[in-house]
Amino acid sequence: MSITVEHLTKKYGDQKALDEVSFTVETGEIVGFLGPNGAGKSTMMKILTGFIPATSGKASINGLEVSTDKLALQKQIGYLPEHNPLYLDMYVREYLQFHARVHGCSKKRIEAVIDQTGLRPESHKKLDQLSKGYRQRSGLAAALLHDPSVLILDEPTTGLDPNQLVEVRELIKQIGETKTVFLSTHIMQEVEAVCDRVIIINKGKIVADQRLDQLQTANEQIIEVEFDLRIEEIALQDLPDIKHIDNLGGEVYELTFETSADRRPAVFDFARENDLKILQMTRKLKNLEDLFHELTAEK
């Protein structure tokens, strides 16, 4: 187990930023930590990295308590905070050399992370000459220098343009092939693009913790079907567990079922009983943005 959090609570005065939060992250997982602004994401990141203490509960990384084993903990984790703390007057290599001296890393390791993060074309420049994408790469390179087993990333793609987004997401996926990655974000596409599993937090409490594919199919499913003839929507109301029917135009219908059971056989049976032909049918995953809204919307 890479990360273990048990009944973690953090109070700021009378306000609870985290309220009895518990979860685990397995070795080798890329886990997205999702939540609206103010939900407690950054607070969790700061506790896991030993930057601030919890009010109660405990957390550990690779068996090391974050509250008591801070020096040993720093050797186990790489951290990229939301606001990447770069020394902009330094050159890329100079900046990485500074971090390497802190961690006791070799020059060979500096060259290795430059290649790993794709910094080679810009490595001769000052940090203030770099694009936001390359600045993020520089922060990631610094976080990876000491070869940590766990990487903690807080909003790593905020402010990047579409091309930079793709590049940094691909880099995170590559890193996740050999390391555990715990990724905080409020961007749904981020999670869908790189994560194996999602934890959603709202008002300091965990409201969902599942593999992404399981979460999207947990409570309902969407089937898009095209018949050879247009039919009245009322005829589809007898399908088992039908929740919503939407005609997308012509003979194409989007059917939402309130069940995780596969309802495609029921649609086939309906077509046969009504002398219809199915021209195409697709089972669609529910949009993560819709799920996020359902779980975090004001009640």
C-alpha cells in the first residue's frame, strides 16, 4: 500500500476542511483526487507531504507516518504543488543541480530526468524564458530527481494551453507506469485522460471512491440505438428500469436506464417484438462531468 489515510480531520478554527476522511492508494495506481474549489483537495495534499499537520486521524506513505517520519517521508515522495515554486532567474540545469545537491543526486540523474520530462530542447534556457508547459516539466523534473516511489501532484495542468495539456498528461501517464501517482484536480478531462481510479471529495467528505469505469456504470447506463423506423417514445416506456428517453433525431434514441445491469438484450427483445430492425446500438459511459455535478451539487 503506497498511501493510507485513516479518519483524517483538519480544522481551521471552527471550520472543517477535512472531515473523517479515509482512503488508500495501491502501489502503481494513478488516482485522481477530484472536488470543487474549497472541497479540501489542497489541504489533503499539504498534509500528505508533511507541510501542515492534521487535527486528528493519521496518514502514512509506504508505512511512514507523515506526522512523525518527515525526513524519511521526503525521500519517498515527489511533490509538485499547485503554484510551482521555481527560481525564475536560474537556468534549467542550474535549478535541477540545486535540487540535486539537496537530495544528494548525481549529475547523471539530472540528465536522466531532463530526458524523462522532455526538457532537453529547453535545458539551456533560464526558467523565466520557458513556456508554462516547460515550467511544469521543470517542476516535475525536480520532483522526480531523487527517484521517489510516490508522486503527489496538485493541479498540475492549470493554465496550460491545449497542446501543453496533452504533453503533460502523456508525461504523467508515462511516470505512472513505474510510480504511484496521486493527482489533485478539478478538471474532468484530466481524470478521464490519465487516471485509473477517482476519489471525489465535497465539503471535506469523500462522496465517491471507485475505479473510473465502475463509477461511470455504477448506478445507470446510457444506450444509444437506431431503429429502421421512427417509433413513439411512449412505446419504449415498458423497457425494464427505463429512466429517460431522448429522441436524438430521426430514428435515433438515447435510452437511460437506472441500473448497472446490461439492458441491450432488453432493447433487442423490444425490437423483435415490435418488428423493428436495429441499425446500430452503442452502450455509452456516463459523462464524468455529470457524475461530478450530481455528487457535489448543493442539495
